[in-house]
Amino acid sequence: MKKYIYCVGLHKDGGLNILNKFLSFKKNNHILIIDSRAKNQVLKRKNVIFVRENLFIRLLNLINLSFKIQKEDHIIFLSGIPPIIKFKAKTSIVFQNANLFRDFYKVNFCRWLFSKDSLRFLAFTYGKNNIENWYTLSPIAKNIISKKLKKYVNIKILDIFEGYKKKKFNNFRKIKYDFIYPAAFMEHKNHKILIDSMIILSKENIFPSLLLTLDEVSYRKINLDKIIEKYNLKIFNHFEPIQVKFQKIYKECETLIYISSSETIGLPILEAYQNGLIIIAPQLDYSQQFINPHFLFNINDKNDLCNKIEDCLNKKHDYKKYYNTNITVNLNFISLDEFYSKIL
């Protein structure tokens, strides 16, 4: 019996982090089908097949797999998108791609219709009946997907957060930036809210240093240099696509500001917790499903965010007490150890 893990589509940001969590498991000797864009960023493994970023090539690859895989085999789609082809083998999926549902991200219909997410939604709708076993990575993701499937489908949650429970920071690290917001430029990431808040603070003669992680195209798109010059803001940008190097940036930052309006995990919150950062997050379910951030704000109120930034700058938090607490994971979650030894 052969076991396959299909990872095409996971090549950057949180998806790449999750992929490496699975690849880091020592007993992982399965056949891996990985996105070629992640070739230089994934942990080295044997039995790897790289698939190029091309819809036609991906379809051919799936067709080829459907002929190659036998009935006694098992394939799991870590990419979160069900296959449009029915496999004769046992077929499972780890769902994590809620942005394909427009009602979750509340994106403008026309913008959604002409995006890749609408194509992913069509693939989900057509392929969901080809899946036998459903897994998610968070309670929020489970709640979302349960509304899209038949009521009798059993959905289990995987615990991939064991590594984040091991804090790897000290209180004597050299701080370069007051705040960091590690997020790609997408509508629901709300960069405008954060920049507007910095402008409001500048008018009160408050100029915290803020690090963004935008790619060059996004940085130019929002004309950030002009905004910085006009208001004398201390906003910096550092785009680092290599995740191992990116994780080191946290050590130079005092506080995470996370202002996304829709997430299933909110992985940067866990990364910030692990690296000992103070955390400012919106009063939304995702930001509190694993830990309790130091500060919560109303995402529809920029003044509330400004107040929390000021409180943070004025050290109005119990840092030591907070980091004696642990990440909360439900006992019903399936550990990666159990997943590989009993399920795969």
C-alpha cells in the first residue's frame, strides 16, 4: 500500500508553514506531490514529485495519479481543494482554504468572480463528494466547512500546534521595531486601517516604528513612500519569501499587530506568541481560539486601535503573567503523531 500527500498550491505564507509542519514529521516516508514554486523552501524529503504552476499540467498530473493509485492506497489532499477526479483509493483532505467562500471573506462579488477563488469554489463544489475523510486545522475552519457539507460527514481537527507551545524567546533580545504586521496585501488584511491609524497617531505627535512585509508590487501599489514622507511616519518594509529567514524577523519586534478581518487560524498570532511578542488583535473569534491576546480592539474603530497602540507603548500589560499561560488545544484534536501512525 502506498500513501500520497498532495500539496500543490501550498508555496508561500501560512500555507508553506503548514506544509513544512507536515514534512518535519520524522516518520514521513510517503510520496509527496509538491508545488514547484516551493521547491527551494520545503524541508528535504525523498519520494518527491514537483508539479509546475499550470492548470493544464495539474489536471494531467491528477489524471495520471488516478491511473497510478491503487484501491488499497491512500491519498490526502493537504492543499485543501478536493480533486475533480474520483480516485479509487481512500481519499482524504485537510481543509484550510476558506477564502474560496465569498460569504466568509465578504469580498465584492465581481472581484471574487474574476479571481482564482471562484475557480477554487467550483472545484470544491464539484469535487467535495470525492472525499471520504475531512480534516481541518482549527475549530473555525471546522465550523465553516460543516455548513458546506452533508450533516452526516464527520470532520476532525488536526493539532499542528505542538511546536508553537515551545517558547523560544528571551527578554533580552534587541528590539528594532515597535510593531510588526506580517501579512500579504489582500483586501481582508486591512492594511489601510493600520496605515490610517498611524496617520492619526502622527497628528498626536506619536510615531511608533512599524514593520510591514509587503512584496515590491504591493508596496508600490499603495504609494507607501508618499504617505510616509507626507506624515513623517516610521513605517518600514521588509519582504522575505524564505520562511526560515522570515521567522527571525520576529525577534527584532516588540509587538504584533494583527488586523485581518477573516482567518481560520491566524498563524502569525501563534508565531508571535512563540517568539515572545506582545499581541494586539481584533475582537474576532479566530484571534482568541488558541490564546488570549494582550489587547483586543474593535476592527471597525480606528480610534480604538490607536488607543490600544498607545496602551502598548505605555506598557499597560502584564507581560510575565501572560507568558506563563499556554496555547489552548482541545483534547479531541488529533495530534500529528496519531495522524501519521493511525490514519495515514
